[in-house]
Amino acid sequence: MDYPEAVIEKAKQHEELLQRVAAGEPREQVCADLDIQVDEGCFAVLQAKYETGGRTWQALLDGRHGHAQKVHSAIREWLYERKKQDEDVRAPALVREIAEKFGVQVSDGHINYLLRKRGLTAPPGRPYKRPPAEGAPELTTESTESLDNTGIFFPGGSEGRDGGDPGC
């Protein structure tokens, strides 16, 4: 099976990590030297694969190649600039614009994921109400009905009680 060069390089880095740790170097230091991150749990898994695979780097190939990226760097940069220009534009509109401009179909959720990674999403929840424009009629929440008959439904005193403790 043909593996991409990056997958082969990663397996060789993992082999070097395992060999240097077996020689007595600290795992954290080797990871820093190789510029990779392998925690304790992943290190144990790599070690087991390496031992059972005959102590060769081929045993560390993970077999995953990933998938082609639809949203390449040019689309991402355009997306980030577009969102910075107009903060009110939402994912469905951006999906349509990307389809028209680049010919790529992307989901709303993926657009929101990319924007969230850059901190360009709107705050969660309902949007804040904007103050009314100058000259617009003011809306009030007060009712214009009379409150004269409010006691009819809620009688006072002990008339409506069931005869329990009068001090309650």
C-alpha cells in the first residue's frame, strides 16, 4: 500500500521516539526535540505496536490517509475576511457565497466550526435587542386596561380560605 510521505515521516519519528526513550532519555525531552506530542497513553500504544510489529517503523503506520480538504486555505482566508467585514452574516449565507464563488459545497456546521476556531462567531443565545432608532415611536409594556377590578378574582381576608390557621 502506498502511504503519503507525511504518514511515513510520522511513523519514523515515532520509531525514533521509542528508540531514544528505550535508551534512557525522558519522553518529554524527546518529544520536544522531535516537535511531536505523545502523551503517556499514546506512548504505551505505540510501544505495543512497535514490539508486536517486529520493531520496525512500518509497524507504526496508522493506515489512515485522511481525506482531501474541501475548504483549502484560500477559502478559509476569504471566509475570515468576509466575516470580519460583516459580523451579521450567518453560516447559511456564507455557504451559498462559497458555493457560488468557489464551487464547493460545505455544511453550515463546518462553517461555524471554522469561525469558532478563529473566534469569529456570534455569542451564544438570542441576539440582544437594539435600542430604537431616533424618531421611532417608543413601545411600552404597560397595559392600558384598568386595574379597578383586580380584587374580584383574588378576594382578601379569610373569606376564601378553608378554615386552617388564621395567622398564615
